[in-house]
Amino acid sequence: MTYKDALHYTMEQLKPMNLMMPGLEAREIVAYASASCGMQVNRDDIVRLGALDAPHEMKEALDDMLERRLRGEPLAYLIGEWDFYGITLEINQDVLIPRQDTETLVDWAIPQMKNVKSPRILDLCCGSGAIGIALLSHLPEATCVFADHSRGALRVTRKNLANCGFEGRSEVVELDALEPASPALGQFDLIVCNPPYITAEEMLSLPIDVTGFEPQDALYGGHDGLSFYRAISVGYKNALKPGAAVIFECGAYQAFEVQEILERAGYREVERHMDLNEFERAVSARV
């Protein structure tokens, strides 16, 4: 089997899934299967290597991966990594797959912290650590506390911090964001948070690649999806320095409700922000 054969075989097997980017997925799968057989290549090499013989055991590795993918397992979990804000992060089923929607938080936060001396940031409900790590990569004077209730998620965060060389500028803390902030956390110049926000009704209609593989407790935000916004807006207000900012990700149709929650809690300069698809997917405010 050549790499061209492997790519063609993989694309044919993926056809029933009607994927948006089947060629990209096929290249990722072939590259990962090749690496698992001792031949390190990346997805961009696959077409160039076309006539080169692939490792003889790669067909078995491909079939194993394709079986999992055809059962609905997301590509990100198959290959164990995903890109976020130009950074490759390790992930597994203890954390949600980082989405491009979440980059809206980073886009807003970076310029807000550029002129803050040694900004101290809290990435609350951090999951893989994607948001905080992206901020550390663009704010060389910043430090960040990464907090989550899931020990599995915090293990992933620690790996990503080590891989990115940010261990010296970070702290990892286990906590429940629905409980008020401990004074031991100190105060922050910025809190970023992508909390669970899926409603009870929405949980019943999520696709299998989400319900079957991504962590449910990182998705469910209470009956109306707003439990974490209510708790954090009150319980973490004192964890913000005077004039400090908070920014939340929210569901595509929740921004106005999150804005109201923050305004009722006494925040100022409350603003809604659009993602690249022109959905209001983030809400920021100051104390």
C-alpha cells in the first residue's frame, strides 16, 4: 500500500459520513496511522508522499481508526490533539474539544490585558487549558490560574502547560465553580470562562459525536443552561480587582440572558461579542 492508496482507501471509507472536510480528515487519519507504525509524517506530507510505500502494518492501524470514526468518535479524540489559536493541545475524553467559537474570548482579552502590568488571569472551567494557554502565549508578562472540578481535565491542562513551557507562569487548582471563590485564590485582572451551558432540552438532541464521547458534566449548565453564569457572576465578583474584567462564552442564543445576569449582579460595561459566524457567543463586563 502506498500513501496514495492509503489516502484513497480512507476517503472511500469515510464517504458515508458526509463530512464537511473529508480530505482533511483522511490526511489526519493516514498521518496518525503512519506515526503509530513508526513512520512520522504530518497531514501535509501525505499527498507529497503519494507513491512512497507506507508501513506494511498500516492497513490494520487505519482500519482500527476508521472503525472508531465511523462509530462517531470525533477525529480530535482519535488523534489525541487539536489546534486552538495556533497552538496544538493534547486532548482526551476528559475534556471538550476546543472550538473556534471560543477564540472570540481570546481575541477580546488580549488587547484588554496588553497595557496591564503583569496581568493575573483565572481560566475558570478550564478543561484542556486552551483559553488560558492562548493568553499566556500572547501576554509574556501574564500569569494564569487554571481551575476546574474535573481531575481528569486538570491532568490534561498540566500536560499542555508542560508541553508549551508555561509551568512557571501558571497554577492548577481543583474547585467547583458553582461555589463561591475562596479568598485563597486572591484577585485577578481578568477571569475567562467557558462554562457548561447546554440546557436540559438541548442535552436530549445533541449529536452522537458529542453525547457519546465528550464529558457530559462539561456540557450541562442546568435546566435553562444558565446555572454557572448566575453562580460565577456573584460568587467570583470579589475575586476581581477593581476595574477588572470577566468574559464568558455562551450558547448562540444566550448572550442577552447572560448580559442581564451580569447587569443584575452590578457589573458595568457589559457587552456582547460575535464569533466568526456572527452569533453572539461571548459576553464581557467589568466590576
